[in-house]
Amino acid sequence: MPELPEVETIRRQLAPALEGRRLTRVQVLDPRWCEPAPPEAIADALNGRVIERLGRRGKYLVMSFEDDVHLVMHLRMTGNLLLGEHDAEEPDHLRVRVDLDDGRRLLFVDVRRFGTGDVLLGSDALAEFFASRLGVEPLDANFTAEALRAIARGRKQPVKAFLLNQERIAGVGNIYADEALFRARIHPLRPVGTLKRAQLEALRDGVVESLELGIDSKGASIDDYRHVDGARGSFQDRFLVHRRAGEPCPRCGTPIEKLRAAGRGTYVCPNCQRRPRLRANRNARGGSRSQ
């Protein structure tokens, strides 16, 4: 699934081409993309409008138009946005076609059809949409170790599940959670509320470093993700642990292991990221604890 670096890469590639351009025709070919709104309503709201700004919030791409109209798109698992000439051959699995006033065409392509598009009228509606879905932006200045400590305090869920919860931290997915936890030397099953201040500082730095490196690499192309011209990202060539099961840890040489955490395939170094010791409840006779 495209995560923050992949969506930010798409935003940076599309912004110079789209900002200031007028939409001459919007065709939603798959009604599932915009449910519950009908395709005709989306086209009516966007046809003829000028794109003022292309933004991002978490994993969402935000196309903002004149008159405070916004199109919020999520690529989900297999969505791609491709930019090409009006007469270019179109790919399979096309869900949305957008014609621009310079003769080019923006295409939303999605094999599994999980990607979505929502039109929101007004900045208040946009803010409300994100307020109920997304937490802090990890690349913003207010994402500090202290802020991370505040939202983690008292929580018993494993730190990997915490990082994947978009209502806590926006934009971090499976790839970047694995890479961040390795950098911070934290096991993904460690309860997040038990992390010490120094560990939270390392985790914050690991999240930011992994995301910034992903952006610098223009994203990770493992399966479906592509740039707007169809090219691949390169972050997959710079993974430290993700998808490297059996290979030596780049820090200590111990073979990387794969396990399940937060319902996802997760990669760790068992030496650098020590598994937390589980404590049993006191038994009735001796109050002994198993380690």
C-alpha cells in the first residue's frame, strides 16, 4: 500500500503539472470510487474548475480548487495516478479519467478497486474529514518525542500496531514502521506505553528518518506502486529489515526474522530488537512469575 513517502512523491511530481490547470472533463468510470456520491455529482462539482493547490495529509492526496472545493483521494492498496497525453493508450483497470486544459490526461488506475475519491465543499468540511481519521503528521515540527510520549502514555497495544493506527500518527504503514522500529532498536511487540523517554526519542527519530529516506528514494515499488510516468521508486533497494528475512542484519549480522505483528508480516533483527519478556499473572499459591 502506498504510504506517506509514496503519496508525497506523487504530490511533488503532479503539483507542477496540475496547479493552475483547469479540468475540462471528469469521467468517473467506476461508481465504487466515489460511493455514496454518484459519478455524475463528482463530475458536476469538478468540471471546469481550476486546480489551485495539490496537497497531502497522511496517505491522502488533496486537490484543492477555486471556491474552496476539494477532492480527497486515497490510493489504498493498488491505486496509481498516471499523467500522460490525451491520445496515449490507456492502461487496464482504469477507474477515473480527467482531461486537462493543456491536452494532458490524469488517470486513476486501480487493480483491486479499493481506492477512493471524495469531494468536500469548504475548508471546514475538509478539516472535519481529517479530524475524525488522522493523527499528527510525522514530518511536521510538532511531531516531537514529547508529543509521541503524550499519545503513547498508558497504552498497552504493541508499538507496531500503534504506529499503524492512522488516528495516532498519519501516513506510517507497514514498510516504514518496520524500518523505524529497527532504527530505534525496539521490538514491534513491545507495549508502546512501556517505552522509556530515550526509546521514544529514538522512535520519533526513526520514523522521521525512514520517511525522509523514502521520499528521497521516491517511494518503494514492491508490487503496484509507480510514479506518475509509470517509473518505479527505489526505496526497496535501501530496506534495512523489511522483506529481508534470512539476510544478515546490517548492524550486527544476525539473520533477519519474519513474524506477525498487528496482523502484518513484520521483519526484525532478534539481536538488535529484543523481544519483550512476558510476565504471567501471580498464581494463587506463590505469586511466582515466569520470564
